[in-house]
Amino acid sequence: MKPVLRYSVVKENDIAPNTSNEGVLYDRTVTLQSSRGTWRLIGFRSPEGIDYEYLTNDQELLPGVVAFLYHRRWDKEKYYDCFKNNNKQAKITLFAANIGASVQMREMIVLWVRYRTDWR
């Protein structure tokens, strides 16, 4: 969550002792300065030990399910971004190789024309 986001805690929600809530640090109902409705702020510690905060307007799902869905979405976005950036680099390399190949081809044509004619 961005540090400039201002909120007030309305209440601390209970976290059910459930395996789907594993890693959940807290579940709070909050109000934002920039919004009229109530929101949920869920703290989550990943298996790697990194702490995350997720903000949602869903009041029904278990906090562990919300954290899981957000965490998985973030993983997919990171994967897609890496794939896109690597693919972009591959396209640049391929484009540079094509330019090199076309220069070589042009030089070969010039040599062939010089060889077949008296053009200098």
C-alpha cells in the first residue's frame, strides 16, 4: 500500500483459526480519507517472509483467501512483465541480426554486380 494513503481503523476483525488464513497478520475494517465506504486492510506474510498489505472492498471472503488471490495475481503480473521484457530484448536482438543480415546481403549483391559487370 502506498504510504501516502491515509486511513482510520474502524475495527479489528477476528481471524478464524483456519488453514486458509495461514500467514494473515491482521484483518482490519478501515475508512479512507479519499473514500466514503468501508474497506478491509489485510496484512499478510508470505512464505518467503515478506510482509504485504492488501486493500479490498470485499467484506465476505476470508482474509487468507483475499491475500492468496492478490498474492497469486501479483506473481502472474511479475511473470508476465518479465516475459514481456525478455521478449522485447529478444525482438531487439532479432531486429539487429536482421539488419546485419541485410547489410551482408547488400554487400554480396554489390560484389556480385561488380564481378559480373565492369562497374566499379
